[in-house]
Amino acid sequence: MKDGFIKACAITPEVKVADVDYNMLRIEIAISDAVKAGARLIVFPELCLSGYSCRDMFFQESLLKKCQEALLEIVKYCRPYDAVVAVGLPYEYNGKLYNVAAVIHKGALLGLVPKINLPNYQEFYEARQFTPGILEAVPVTVGEHSCMFGARQLFKCNTMTGLTIGVELCEDLWTPNPPSTQLALSGATVIMNLSASDELTGKSAYRRQLVMDQSARLYCGYIYASAGAEESTTDVVYSGHNIIADSGNILAESELFSQGMIMSEIDVMDLRQKRMRMTTYDMVSLYYWVSHFDMEIKDTDITRFIDPTPFVPSDESKRAKRCEEILDIQSIGLKKRLAFTGLKSAIIGISGGLDSTLALIVTVRAFDMLGLDRSGIIGVTMPGFGTTDRTYDNAIAMIKALGVTLEEISIVDSVTAHFKDIKHDTSCHDVTYENGQARMRTLILMDLANKYSGLVIGTGDMSELALGWATYNGDHMSMYAVNAGVPKTLVRHLVAYYADTLGRGKLKNVLLDVLDTPVSPELLPPTEDGTISQKTEDLVGPYELHDFFLYHLMRYGQSPSKIYRLAKLAFAGSEYDTATILKWEKTFYHRFFSQQYKRSCLPDGPKVGSVCLSPRGDLRMVSDTSSKLWIKELEELD
């Protein structure tokens, strides 16, 4: 439960229809196994105490009495277990029969939640035996336990901030307005669904989509437990299809026609953060009875997949589609700016590195969309003190292969003269030496834009913006920054995608070599053998780590300690040990806060994903924000 994670479990026990003692024993064994495995939220199928397939046997007094006795036994059995358990059974109230979920915690019956929507079509005829559940909760007594009975109930944990549970049953989810919608808008962050959905061809995919979509719309964790094959009888077959979802992501899913449990961790803290950010997530004022319970806060063993490259889809086919979408977004944004201004020329500095390569690809696509001649794109190579033959040759070859206009302007003489003017020793390779070159290049691009009546295309990416790894009023500035919404880890995949799909001959070879070239601003002289001496990731850290930190900070507002914990899981077994992760996370936070002034005056650029650093969009942050709170938390991790 630390860091907002709580382990959830959906269980399909072996059931014998109408054999309550047998079912009770199987449920108790399953509870014990789940708790031993770390589960704190445990959901069983609907009517699992009796079996869903009892049909008119539900009217038998013996069955109803036995189910209530079994429930009381399970409540007693749960006394030592610090877990919330939901079990299904038939329950009589005021002479009517209801299909209910009993919610149990540590020997207490917290409440009985009835099913509201009873299917009575095709193979279903629940309305023959059951009455639609009452909404307003009323007090009832079951054995020695007093609790509330009604659909409008919530179960709130006092000790874990944000953990509030709502319950719905099977068909409730399949209706146009599922009860879980109101439950979530009334505060529920986790929905338990006790189900007995029979299996049909194609139904499992639809069921999966329902659970996934509902968890996405409601920003909730969703635990769905369904009846298994032993319930199959006469005309229907059940598959025990269990699902655990969190904000539209399937965390765990059982194989069809299997028994047992599935388990994963729901991130309640993340759910709270998402809801806080959504201004359209309007909480409702309907009255819900809230039952409170306490759970001991323990560390949760995290088994869910933590993606080390969250900006990059792991599935190859999805990644290709995402790359095409992003290139379209970048290109159409630039196309609009060119069309609006009426400019038919674009000026772009080509270094032979990844970022300028992507910016050139986007500019070419925008010109093609507008039907403009590619010769209107001025690809400017500006060799300086640190330019290597490799990047220079790649820049020239790329410009020629794409059919854009080449312009070569060395900055060596102009920068040397400038250093003489400001009395800076050219043998002193300090920040003045580096930034003077970057600003000279930007000056050249801006003046060429005036000369050719064109638009200067920015090449810097979002990861560089996060770290402030750009020269203020140097490569930091442009007239339209096409890469501003693209993180470095994704830049590489976009260039690779273009090389694979549209690269031919010389162009493809150049693009592949660009992908193999170390990331560098090339502002320091090369080594004696002519290779790059200044490697960005040696100085500021691996972009793979920084993009991970950036994603979890901006997308979810997670704390430094939680991000550190997730990073250790995501990069376990990689080249990054825990000391390395912590070192570069400290660097990330220091630079992220100290460099906001550069982001506060960014040029326009298209947002392409869920994370963006534009001061006009996703990040409204003052430049003088103190980093003390975040840095202190990281220092305490030492």
C-alpha cells in the first residue's frame, strides 16, 4: 500500500451448484491463498456461495438459510485477514430476494450491495427469481452483524488516502448508465464487480473492452470476477473470465475456462492525481452511505509491468502507427503555420544529429503536403570548432538526398571575431566558448530567414527542454519548434521509422548512421582521431532515464521517491543500478526546476502526446519555483 499501490485479486473458485458447504470451503481456501500472496482487495463471482445456476432453487428456504450461515462463517474466517473481500449470495429482505455482494473486512460485515439491473432477455431470466436492488441504503442485521443494505454504498479506508471502494454486479456494467459511474463520481477509486457472464463467441473481447473502457472513463481501478466452468449447465457455458484494469490498462487477465486467481496492483495515488487534473471530472452530490475501515499500511510487492520507455509503444505495430501519427501532427502543425504566413521558404540548421534530422523530415513532409517545391527548404550546415567529419558528411548527404537547398556557412571566423570583440580566449573551452557558437548559428539562421522570407524551424526536443539542455537565445529559439513535444527516446524511433518506410539507398544509409551517432552538440573540439569528444549523455545523464522521470513527473505528478521506486523496477537487470538511477534523478530535478526560465519563453510548437512542457499548455510553472521539497526527498533516499 506504500506509494498508493494496493494488490487486487479476482478469484474464480471451484463451485458445485447448490452445495453451499463445498463452495464456502473453496472460498475460504482461496481467501487464505490470496492473502498469503499479498492481496488486500479480493473479489469472487456473483452468487458464488450458492452457485449462479440455481435457478428456481433460489426460492428454497434451505438454500437461503444455508447461504446466510455460510456468509457468517466466512466473515468469521476473515477475522485475521487485513483484506477487503467481496462474496456473492442470494439475500432475502422484506419478503423479496436480492442478488447481493457481501463486503467483508477483518471479521466485520461492512455492507450488502444488491444488483440493480437484472437481465431478463435471451438466455437470462434473473427477474424470475430476483428483485432489482434498492438504491438507498437501509440498516439490516445478519446474525450478530449490523450493516447497511442498498446499492448506494461506499467503503472507505481511513488509513490509505484515496482508497474508496464501490460495488456493482455483472449486468450493471453492461447497461447504458452503469452504477459504477455514479460510484466513481461520488468518490470510489476502485470498483469491484461480481459477475456470472456466460461465454459466447466474441463475447470475451467485448467484455474485456467494457472493463477497460469503464476504468478509463472513470479513472478507477476495476476488479472483475466471473463464474467458472462448473456453473455451465443445460444451455450456457461459463468461462471464469477475470480482469483487473486500471485507467484503461489491463493489468491482469485470466485465460478463458481456467480457474484460480489473477492478481496485480492498482495505483490509487495515480488515480487521485488524474482526477485532480481533470476539470471535467465533476463529483456528484448524491447521498451514499459510507462505511469506514482501517487497513495496516504495508509495502506492496509490485508485479505489474513498469515500462522503462513510457513514451514509446512496446508493440511494434502500435509503435509504427504512433510514429506515423506523430509525424502527421508535427507536419500539419508546420503546414498550418506556413500556409497562414504565406511563406514558401523554411530555414533549418542541419547538424547531422538526430533532432535536426527529424526536424528536416517533418519540414519536407509539410512542404509536400502544401505542394511546395522542396528547394524552398534551406538546409544550412554550419561547421564549427567541434564539427566532426562524420556528422558533417551526414548533414550534406541528407540535404542532397531529400532534394532541399544546401547552404554551408562556417562559423569559425565569425565566432573567433566575436570572441576577440568580447575579449574571450579561444583556448578557454568554457560555457562562453560553447554558447557563443550556438548563438552565432541561431543569428545566421534568423538572418537567412529575413533574406529568404522564410521561417526558422526549431530542432530542439522535449527532453532537452526538460533539462534546459539548450543555449538561451541560441538553439533554444526559433520561429516554429516542430520537435518541442517529442522526447528524445521517441525521436530515435521516428527517424528509424522514416528510414524503414521511406528511406531508400543513400538516404537510408545516412539515416541509419545518424541513428548510430552519439548525441552531441559538438561545441568542443573533437578527439585526436576526429571523433566526437562531447557526448551529451555523459554530461547530463541517459535520456532513457530522464524521459522516464519526466513522464512520471508530468503525467502523474508522482513524488521523487515513488518515481525512484518505479525506475528501479523498470530498469531492473539493465545497465542502470540503483545508485546510477538516484544520481541522475537528482540531476533531473535540479535541472528541471532551475531551467524553467528557458521554457517560459518557448516558441510555438505542436503538442504530440500526453506530456508537454509548453508554458501556454501543460506546464504553467513560474521560473522561480523552489526545488527544495523535491530535492530533500531524494536526499533522504540516500
